[in-house]
Amino acid sequence: MIKWFVLVIMAISAVTTRADATITTDSNALCPDAEVFGANMITGICYSCMMPMQLMGYIEFGEGQAPEGASRDITCNCNDSFGMPTFSTTISMWMPQRVYEIVKVPFCSPTLAGTVIGSTTGDLEGMSVLDIVGQRPSRPNEVTERTRYHLHAFEFPLLTILKLFANVNCMNGGVATVDMALAPSELLPTWNDEELSLLTAAECTLAANPLMAPLCSIDGVSSTLFCSPMDSLPYCAGFWGLTCPMSGHVNAPVNSTIEQSLLKARYIQYNHRMGVLEKTYGEDAFCSTGGFAYTIPKQQYRFSMLYPVKEASPIPAGQPGGNPPDADINESCTGSCCHYLGEHHWKWGLGRKYPGPGENSVYMGFQYHQCCNTLIGGS
């Protein structure tokens, strides 16, 4: 029996250590369908995360809080396409803006029903073992305990898609359909090379050091207990870790929920750095956007897990993360189905992962918007 056991182990080792090996496997297992569309657009979305909604700065619907620095103006004046002034009232709310997916298999898209983007067959045949398991070959003299994930972001103006909000240009930046507006991480040279990423964020050589860890803990406490991530610590993602370097590798991986959340924050940070994403609240945001944000405005973002276990569904009592009777240990400071950037995963992420397909994840990103709702004038 021992002889056969040793032979089996040797056979497995011989296969998995070949970097150029190819495999044929079940696409549903490694590139699952997150079932984002369909009934989950109603039952899987954390609609309470959209609150509070404010009209004219003071008429408020729902519970929650706006980011620090959000405007309380009652009216605003913007020019129409002909340069004519309009009379408008202000409107502010957390909009379901973007779907983020974090995957191990390159170009796998759980949002698009488990499709491998760019594949004519939609399967995983011919991919190397290193691509499938999410590891890359190590360089000499570097840490080998690391995990790689890839990120994709889809514009997902849910309220416009469901015909619940008609002012497309006001709240969604003119986006009215699902679209991949941000470059997938597979196409970013800096995502797979930490040294190259320093070309876009040289200050990370100073920010990514052990002395930042206590400060990031303070940011995490502020995010978890007070619903207020600290924008004064732009390179901290609370209890998730540091957003430096802005690459897709995590050293010494321990918890996939934390790792994937951290990489999501790094991906958003990178796109702010490149000028692709901007600030969407404050007085400067009413007529267009709030302008260029060199670092991520952390209070602008909330997230809700859609896959593998949607955050809008409570975990049953008795399971990890489940609520015992008369207790709310799984309540985030934004409610029971969404969380701020850097918020401790004990408050929202326990019991929402499982091996295999559940090692990928999909999140709905809510973004705070302030804009002018035209009453008179405009074209």
C-alpha cells in the first residue's frame, strides 16, 4: 500500500512541476458563472447600500452617511450643450456603478457567464498549469509564497438598465449599458511586475514599508467602526493592507477574501493614478466630475459581494459568519449587505468562500455621486 501511495505522489508531482504543461478541465470549475444577470439583478443586489439619497442637500431618504466633504448645496447652475445656464437642484446618492471580478484564470469572466474573454471556444484547453493555479515562476532570490489574481471591471449602471433612473448623464457619466471601460489587468504591464509598477507610483518605495502597518490598522478601525476610511492615509486599505505596490501579487497569502479585496483596492488606486477614474462628489462634481484624484478617494466607494456567496443573503446561524439569535456580529457599518474599503472582513466576509469555483469573486461597486438635476432649461 505504501509503495502505491509513493508512486501516486511522484506521478502528481511530475505533472504539477512542469511549467509548460497543458491541461484539459471543466471550465465551470475554474471559470464559473456568477449568474450576475437575471433574477440576481433583483435579489442579489444590496439596494440598502444606495442610501442615503439626498435631494437639495437636506431632504434625505434612508439611513446611512455621505462622505466627508460632500456638498450640502440646495441648487446648482450648469451650462447646457449650447452654453446656456440651467436652473437645477442637487441630487446625491450611492449609485451601483461598476462590477469588479477577481479571478485566478487570465481573461476568465464569471460576470459574463464563465466566458474566457478572447477564446473562440470559451474553454480553458491549452492553458499552462501556472496560469490555471494563479501562480507565476519565481525570480532568483525572491519570495515564492505569493498569489496572483487578475481583475476586470465592467460599467454596470444598474438603475439605468432597470429603467429606474432616467438621468443617465447625471448619475452614470453617460454610460447606459454594460461595458468594460477599464483596462483588464492582463493588459497592464505593471500588474505582473512590481518593479515596473514603481514607474507609475515611485512613492511606493517609501509607502510600502513595515512602519505603515500600524497606520493602516488605524485606517481599518476608522473604516470598520466609524464608516470613515481615512483619505489622509491614501496608501492604506484599512485591514486589507497596503495599496503599494499597485500590482497583482500578494506575498504570503493567508485569506483569499482579504487578498482579493486588497487587489481590488489596488486596481482602483491604479486607475485613479492613471487619470481614468475621478472624484464624483463635492461642489466641483455637480456639473461634470470632481476632478482628478491622484490617490483613491476611499470614502467614495462601497462594495457588496455578488459571488461566490452574495452579501445580500444572510449566512445561516451555525455556519462560519452566521448570526446567532439576537446578535448582529455580521453587520457592517453600512448595514448587513455592503462594506467600506478597508473594513474588517469579520464584519462582512465570513462564510462567503469555498474551494474551487469559490476562489474567484465578483463585487458590486457603489460610488457616491453628486450632480445637478435640471428643472428649467437644458437641451
